[in-house]
Amino acid sequence: MKVEDILQLPSMPMASPSYPKGPYRFVDREYLIITYQSDAGAIRAALPEPLEPDGSDTVLFEFIRMPDSAGFGDYTESGIVIPARYQGEAVNFTAQMYLDDEPPIAGGREIWGFPKKYAHPRLCVEQDTLTGTLAYAGVQVAVGTMGYKHQHLLYDVDGKKACSSEAILRKMEKTQVNLKLIPHVDGQLAIAQLVAYNLTDIQVQGAWSGPARLHLVPHVNAPVADLPIKGVLGGLHFIANLTLPYGRVLHDYLNPNASKVD
């Protein structure tokens, strides 16, 4: 293969790249997000500097069903997101992620620095309950439940669907931050960055709130319980179409004096 052909490849391996070039469009992406109160010290320990806790002492546990993801396929994901601040801006830091599909694991880690690991998450409706589960290495480490469509957050205005609150869109448009760590061939860090991205082209199809519960089990390789539950604040269920674009560097740990890359 010629050099110019090599440089056009979107990813490894050369014979069959793991994922194509982006941006990446998601259709009918379904979320169950359970917000809970946690320990301030545990939150501080889980946030890499220069991120700071936002003072709410809250954590978001997410179960996400993605049946139609351009370039990545059909998969389910689960993980922990921590509301934080970066230079005064409210952001969300992705602390842990678990999913069941190789292309988004490879692409997520290599492009945006998502902390993805292979596991078995599930999101489904069981009778009157929206149920999310996460199993890792044969152990069920998380169970989230929410009353199914108890409170509709969309209503009709002149025959058209409208969001009763801009909170859903604001939540999805909020800057998301990951810690990207990639070693050099000699084992030393080649990339150590805080990476940011913002979802675009968002269309919310439906949104609901309701009572929710969350149970976490300690596990050495899926340490979701390291951010303990002090109290569940509520559940949010919504379905949306969106685009995941490429990101930008907020902070370069290997070159901290470098200007932000846009």
C-alpha cells in the first residue's frame, strides 16, 4: 500500500478498519439517566485536575440503547458521568463507560478518549418498569429502574410537538469532557489530554421523568460503586437523534502551556 493510501485510512487494522471516518449520526438513541447524591470526597478523587466539582455532589448513572449508530452499529452502553467545572464553565466528565461492541470501543478510546471497556449493559422495558442493568465479568454490578413514562415532558402546541422544558436540550448540548490517555510505543504517555466535544443536530423525540432507584455492587474492574449512593434524586428517560462530531483539546498535560486546540 502506498503512503498516500495509508494516510487516508480511518483506523486500524489496515485490512479492515475498525470504524469509518466521522462525524457519526445516531438515530433513536434511548437514555435512562438516574441522578443521585454521592460523596464529595469520592467525586473529587474521580475528577482529574484541572476539573473541579460543581458543588452539587451529584452523579449521573446512564444506560443508553443505540440501535442505529452510523459506523458503529447496534449496541448498548452504560456508565458514570460527573457534573463538573472547567475554568468556570459547567461541563460533564465521563468517568466510566461499559459497552458491548468493538467498533465504538476502539473509536471512542482512540478519537475522543472515552473510558470504554467491554461489558454487558442492557436497557429494556419490563412490564411497567424501564430497567437498566450492567454485568461485568459475570457479575451484575448495576441495576437501575424507573417507572415507565410516568410524566411526559413533551406536549402539543398548535398540533406540534414541543419540549415543555429546554432542560433536555441544554443537558444534551452541554460540553462533555473525557480524559484521553494513549501510550507511546515505549510505554510512556504519548497523549495525555482533557478532550471536549459537543453533540449537534439534536432532535428530541420524547422525554419522560419518573421515580427511580439505583443499586451498585463493588467490583475491582468495574468500580461503579466507588461513587456511593447517598440518595436517588430522580430518573429521566428520553429518545433522541443526534450527531457526534470530532472534539477539541481543552488541556494538554504533556504541554500545559500550549494554547487550546479548537
